[in-house]
Amino acid sequence: MGETEKRIETHRIRCLSKLKMFLLAITCAYVSKTLSGSFMNSMLTQIERQFNIPTSLVGFINGSFEIGNLLLIIFVSYFGTKLHRPIMIGVGCVVMGLGCFLQSLPHFLMNRYEYESTVSVADNLSSKSFLCMENGTQKIFKPTENPECVKEVKSLMWVYVLVGNIIRGIGETPIMPLGISYIEDFAKSENSPLYIGFIETGAIIGPLIGLSLASFCANIYVDTGSVKTDALTITPTDTRWVGAWWFGFLVCAGVNVLTAIPFFFLPKTLPKEGVENSAETVTNDKEEKQSNGKKKRDAITKGKYKHFKFYIIYLLVAIDVSVF
């Protein structure tokens, strides 16, 4: 009896710990995905200056995340509940990490950033003119007066950022629908809102960390390590300054991959908290009734044997008296 209760209690604690482990893992996944998203939004200006691309193209790059998300959201939501949900979420986190790494890749493939040939807008200029370089000297032109001052995309390296953002959107797809459904399937109905609240807290903490990381990277020169920062003639307040946007994407990639690890050790299904406790109660009651019944049967058997013993003794005494 004692061993059975101990085994049931150990199984219950193990299942609860796995559910809590999943809750912690999915909360970290929400932190990592919102961290990557907020950092991406904060680095759009730096990416625009780095690749010298128009604002319309930057907006398309930013919206490519939703494009990747929409490609799979319906299929993942429908078929995901029939598969191993924790593993699918883990794979999604790894894919997000791959997308972030791909976004940082152009920094290692393209030449150093040359801010000397980049347009610099002065505060005291009107909206109809701007400052650009011609033969090493700064002059004020209208856009129609000097074609060299018009933005021209000189490199297609921005495609890596676009594709990486699409891949990041694809990887983010299974996290929300499958994570919430896993919690609702195996948690008590009264505990489910609390667990979802923890997950949403992670979605709030992520942007705070992402914005802090973006602020840190924006104050570091993009080519730090390959150029002497002391020799720079511009500061972070200059409109030609480009921060180390690539470094933040590497951090986001590492965080997403690390977040994926716990999901590969979680089971496909868990006993539901309420059902599990009810089953244990029924089992304990059944075992207790069986034990009490056995005790009563033993007591009745002993009583019958005792009365039979007294009857034999009485019979022997009566036989002895009749003989003598």
C-alpha cells in the first residue's frame, strides 16, 4: 500500500514538473521571438543607411516577416495538434535563429561602410535641398540638379536581410498556436489563464530587452574591430552613422537556438492535471476498500475458527463426562 502511494505521488510530481518545464520554455520562446522582432524594427534606419536603399524597400523588408508567417500559419495550426507539438516549437525556434543569422550575414560578405560618400542632411536646410558630396566637397543641391545625390542601390546584399526576415516569420509560426493549445490541453481549467498570463509576460519582457539591445548596438560603429574608432569623424548623432546592427542579430540567433533546446526533451502528451488527481483518488479509494474488506474477511474467519475451537473442546468434555 505504501509503495503504491509513493509511486503514484512520484508520477504526479514528474508530470507536473514537465508541465512547468514546458511553461518556462514557452515563456522563454516568447521572450526570444519578441526580442528579435523589436530589435529588427529598431534597426531599420541603420539597415537603410548601410545598404543605401529607399524607405519603400525598407518597409517591404519589415513586412516580409508577416509574409513568412502567413505562408504556414493555417497549416501549422491545423496539423500541428496531431504531431509532436514541443518538437515543432523547438524546430521553429531553431528556424528563427537561422533567419536572424542570415540577416547578419551581409556584414561579413560586403565591403566596409564608407560614410564619406553618403548623403548628410543638415538641420538648417529646407525640405527642397540637401547636402551631398561632389569632388570631395560638400555642396547644396536640389534633387534634379545633381543625379549623383539621388539614392541608388549599389548592392543586393539587402536580399539576405529580406530572406532572413521571411525565414524568421516562418519559424515563429508554431510558437503561439501550438504553445497555447498544449497548455490548455494538459493544465487545469482554473490554472490555464494563469499559465497564459506568464506567457504574455514574456511577450512584454522581450521588447524591453530588444530595445535595450538595439540602443547598445546603435552606439557601436558598424565596422568596429576592422577600423579604428578613434579616427572616425562622425558620431552617433550624425545622420551618416551606422550602428552595429549585425551584432544584435547574432545575439538574437544565439538566444533563439538556446531557447529551442528544452522542447526536444518534452513528451508529446501529459496527463491532464485535474483528471490525473481524480484517477489517483479513485485508485486510492478502491485500494482502501479492498484492504478494509480483506481485514473484515480475516476477522470473520478468525471468529468462526475460535467458535469452532470452543465447540470441539465442549464436545470432548461432554464425551468424557458421559463415559465416567
